[in-house]
Amino acid sequence: MPVLSRFYGIIIRMYFLQKEHNPPHIHAIYNEDMAAINFITGDVLEGYLPPKALTLVREWISVHKDELQEIWETQNFKNIAPLE
């Protein structure tokens, strides 16, 4: 599963399995917690992140939503700048 970004101990990944095409989402890992997050709505689809980590991930998504959509559509993975 390609790593798109890392920031504040959070790892952001995206991968494609036939069953996972919709809705568009990323996987955020923080310590022992992991959540699949819809990057269009910011909703947690599955899993759990502590509130502070989830807030940071949603902020990062808001900055990079267009890049995430492009990666989702083309499957051309690239590194995305971390949250600063």
C-alpha cells in the first residue's frame, strides 16, 4: 500500500482493491489506530483515530483534496506534502 504522506506520526496510504473502489478514501494510521476516511466528505468509513489525529488528517485532506482525487482516478501514486 503506497505511502502518500507522513506528518505528526500519522501515515497516509491509499490502495486499490476491487472491493474498495468506492467511496474514494485514504487509510490513516496513527500508532496502533487505523481508519479509512472518505476524502470527499471527511467521514470515517471504518476504524478509529483519536480525535486530535482525525482533526489533523481532515485538515490535510482539505488542503490536498484535488491531488487525492487525481491519484484515486489515475492510480498514479505520488508523494503529497505533509501538514505543516
